[in-house]
Amino acid sequence: MEVMQVLHMNKGDDENSYAKNSKVQSKIISLGKRINEEAIMQMLCSNIPDIMGIADLGCSSGPNSLSVISEITDIIYAKCRELGRPTPELKVPAGLESNARTAMNKGKIYISKSSSLCVLEAYSLQFQKDFSSFLKSRSKEIVPGGCMLLSFMGRRSTDPTTDESCYHWELLAQALMSMVSEGLVEKEKVDSFNAPYYGPCVEEMRLEIEKDGSFSVNRLETFEIDWDGGVDDVDTTSGAALRGQRVAKTIRAVVESMLESHFGKDIMDELFRRYGEMVEGYLSKTGTKYTNLVISMVRN
């Protein structure tokens, strides 16, 4: 029997799950907190780089999954505030960092219809670099004839500015800009934030796989998913509002940590309240869906 089939944590969140029975691991993490903090502080005292990368090579599921990463980012931002230094960027396309002299994507936080060509190119080049590196790393781990299955958000169109590609980010930018107009958020903060995300199209995927040459595509399919996961509401009157809230909660669960580190914790509730309302209005008029790419590859 394959190792992956037998060597894993108990799934779900019932009474026998890892999520409900991982306090020992949580204690172990807390015991290493002081040493972790000392190591980070020592590094930052000698030099605070413009960009930092963080990797957790042992994270699992449940309440412990992001605790170490969260702890590291908290320490970094606290130390930078203490020293009066700008905070470093964590995973942003080259050329779009918040410390860039000229904001290239004003009023937006991702690719938009109004984004300049250099913004589109920056995101595309970052995807090419990252995915190429990913393929090279996986090719060293997988034996010839071995299979790799990938599933992630993407897009159907070759145009990265279509609604299906980026409009959930567009609405989040609009929510932020509405707070800018009321003096609740600094416009410069919005101008200097660019989401570390990219949804590629099928053509981009195939091109990078062919360039690497380590894998052959066995099968590649696209699937559409409702923004709220496709949950049906019995009460059609409040259905749109509930959908907006569900989408806002789903997006918040994924992006809040990086938004909070850039904009501060105090605006999060209000930001996602506004975002939910904007999503509600948008979904009441359109049927835009997410696109998910599933690709099966064989190691050459």
C-alpha cells in the first residue's frame, strides 16, 4: 500500500480528527516560539531586506496549520514598527513591490481592465518563473512513468483581465477604495498592495510544461465553480445577500492575513462587510464563476 494512503493525519473535524486532537503539537510549537523569535530578531537586527520569503516545510491541517507562519510575520512586522523601518514584502511579483518608487497599479490590488501592460507582464513573468521552478523540483522527486495531478484556480480566456479571471479581486479593490474615499484607508496603501496570486490559462500551462520537458500532459480539464460553492438558498429573497456573505467569508479566510499585515487589523470587519455587499450586488446581475484547472501529467 502507498505511503500516502496510510501515513497521514485523521481528516475532518470530528472527535477523532487531527484538528480536534493536536494540542500536543501546538504545545511543541509554543515551546519553540522563543528560539524562533530570537533567530528572526537576530536576522532583522543585522539587516532588514526589501523582500523576504518564508517556508513552512512541516505544516499540517487544523488549528496548527498556519500558526508558525502567522507568528513569524507578526514578529517581523512588530520589529519593523519598533525600528521605524518599512516592512518587507512577502511574495509579490518583481517590479510591483510596495517600496517601488512609482506605483504601477494605482487603485487596484490585482490585474484589472485598467491595469497597464507592465502590470500584466509582471504577473505573467512571475508565474512563468515560479511554475518552471516548481516543475524542475517535482521532476527530481518523481520517477519516470510516475504521475502528478495538479488542481488550482485558473482561467479559460487568454485575456487575464476578463471578469472570470479577476473580478473578485476588482470588487475587493473597490471596497478598499470606498474606505479611502471616507478617509478610513490611505490611498497609498492601496496603490502599493498587489496580491501574490495568479490564475493561468490553459495555453500558459502547456507552454511552461513543454519548455521544461520533464512531463507530458495526460489530461487537462477545466471546471466552473460558483463563487459561493454552489449552495442553494431556500429563501430566495435573502439568497443574494447570503451568497455575498459566503463569498466574503471564503475570500477572507484566504487573504485576511496578508491584508491585515499591510492595512492593519482594525479595518478587516468593515472591509469584508462592504465586500460582501458588493459581491451581493454583482452576483444579482451576473453568473460569473471561478475556473478550476485539473491537469494530469506523466514524468518522462
